Amino acid sequence: MQKSDGMCKGELTRQRIIAEAAPIFNQRGFAGCSMQDVMEATGLEKGGLYRHFSSKEELAAEAFRYSLERATKLRMEHLDRTHGSLEQLHSFIKRFVETTSTVPGGCPLMNTAIDSDDGNPTLRDLAREGFGNWRARLCRIVEEGMQRGEIRKKTNPRSVANTIIATLEGALMMSRLDGKKAPLKDARAALDGMLDGIAAH
Amino acid sequence: MQKSDGMCKGELTRQRIIAEAAPIFNQRGFAGCSMQDVMEATGLEKGGLYRHFSSKEELAAEAFRYSLERATKLRMEHLDRTHGSLEQLHSFIKRFVETTSTVPGGCPLMNTAIDSDDGNPTLRDLAREGFGNWRARLCRIVEEGMQRGEIRKKTNPRSVANTIIATLEGALMMSRLDGKKAPLKDARAALDGMLDGIAAH
């Protein structure tokens, strides 16, 4: 959380609550994180908390946005468009496998997707939007590679994007469960192989 | 739930509670399913419920075993060992993509993994064991294929097994979130391609 000169005290408190609630929601899920937990983490009374957030739903949505923004920054900001498309995709996969989200608890997108697919519609819509943006970004990289003749013409960008996301997310889930890197490393090798297969030779 | 002549009334009630609690735990997660929810679903009083299960943890573990057994049966029982290894793997992937778990809420393994990776250690151990068994089964199929000369000698069975599981689970998560089959279909195409790549020509 960056302190801005123009930010009033109320806004700073609101940002602090979001930053401190984000790892709790990300680790325990919506049902597993109570407003009591957030009160304990922030040291605020109930009245102080509800002055900033009208409901747990509102706070959970802000906490999700906070976690997702950090995850996206970590995964995407290093991508340099001056490099080739395949290089960008390999680099994206490498980064996902080697770095850990700055908000504890694993990928906020996957956590929220699993948590909300039979539940909270606001969180579900936010997770859908997050995956949609991610897929669109990867699709664009593939399309650019096709236009430049770097990637085969008959490639389906959506299919490549979906497979990269699905494989990495599934492997992250397995790696976190086992406390071992092997599933993520195996995923990287498989996806690197898939990218070799769509390269225009 | 099958009614057995040898099963006493108490055991039947216990089995009924597990069967009715399983979809609630699978859809809402451990924190999102209360004993009150189970009482409402089963029509039992608190005393009736606690006569059969000493704690929510115990019931959740039994509900997970119930859901996992059904998912495993659906995914694995059709595999015919008289067929080739690659055919078995393709068939396993096809089945996963085309069928839906009989217990509502998606894959109990992935749900429990995400739900418990920062939480309940009993459920986490059960999920680890479940993934371990699944991986071992797929590894054996790959190893048999290598022994028969059907799959390339330098193949890493664990890597193939991990990638199949990660890709399918990640794609299931995305498909359930969007309500669309595309991520699962894309995963199948990608995995079928990966299997073509390990075939000994």
C-alpha cells in the first residue's frame, strides 16, 4: 500500500483494511473469513469496519481486486513487447512457475473461482472477468505471433490461451497441496513443448 | 446409496447423512457448510447428527471420501487394460471432459485441495492421498506403455501424469466458472497432442 499525500485518513484506513483482509480471504475463502477475523487482524472495532464497508461482500470484492491486481502485476509486467510472441509466452510461463504471489494463499483467481462457482455471484463475476482479461492478453500475444509469421496460421489463439492458464493453475493447485515444485515444473516443460509445436518453422 | 440387508438402521442413517452432506460440502467448502445446513438437509436434530459424527471434521472427511469414491469410479472404471496404454490415456481424458461428477459442485479433489491448502490438515491429507493415487494410476499406464514399446523410452511418467491431471483440473475450474465447455475441449486437444508426442513411432 502506497501512502499518497492526497489521501485522507479515512481512505488510508480503508486501504489498510483491504490490504490486511486480502490474505485472509485468499487463504480461507469467503465463508472461512469472518468480519470478526478482519477486526482482529486490523485492530478495529465493528463500527470502524462498517464505517468503511457496508457488508462482508463489499470488503471481499475489494480484497479480491487487491489480490488480483498484485498477482497480475507480478505475472504480466515483465512482458516486453519488443520480444517475439513465443518468447513472451515462454517468459510468462517461466515467471508463473518461478514466482509466488505476494498475497499469501495461492492464486486469487483460482481460489475465488472454486469458492464462488456454486456461490457468491459478485465474486464469481469478478473471477470470470479476471480470467477473461488474462485469456484476452494471451490471445493477443498469439495473434501477434501469427501476424508476424512466427506462429503457425492454423493455430487457435483461444485454445492456446486456455491451455496455458488451465495447466498452470491446475499445477499450482497440486504444487501448493503437496508443498513440492514438481507439478509446476512438469507443467512448464509440457507447455514449452506445446509452444514448440505451434512455431512456424 | 445401496441398501444392504446386513446393514442396521443406525448404519443406514449414517450413510444417508454422508450422502446428503457430500454435495453441500463439495459445493460450499468446509467453512461454508455448517452442521445446521446438514440438519436441514437431512431433517435430523442436532442430537441425531452428533450420535453419528462426533464433529463437523469427521463428517466432512466422510463426505469427501464419498464424493471422491464416486468421482474415481466415474473416471476410472471404464479403463480397459486389454487396450493399449495410449488408448487408455486418451479414453481417460475423453471421459473426464465429457462426463460430470455425480456429486454436484465439481471435482471434490480440487475443491478440497483449494479449500484445505491453508487450512484443515485432515482434509488436506485426504486430498493429497487422492491426487497421489490418481497420479500413481496414470504413471502405471505410462510405464506399461514404455515396457511394451508403445511409448518412448525417455518419457517421464510422473511428468505426463501431473500434466494430464493439472490441465484437466484447471480446465474444469475454468469451464465451471464460465458455464462453457471450451476450456475442457481445448485441454483435451492439447493433451491428445502431448500424447501423440510421446508415442514411439
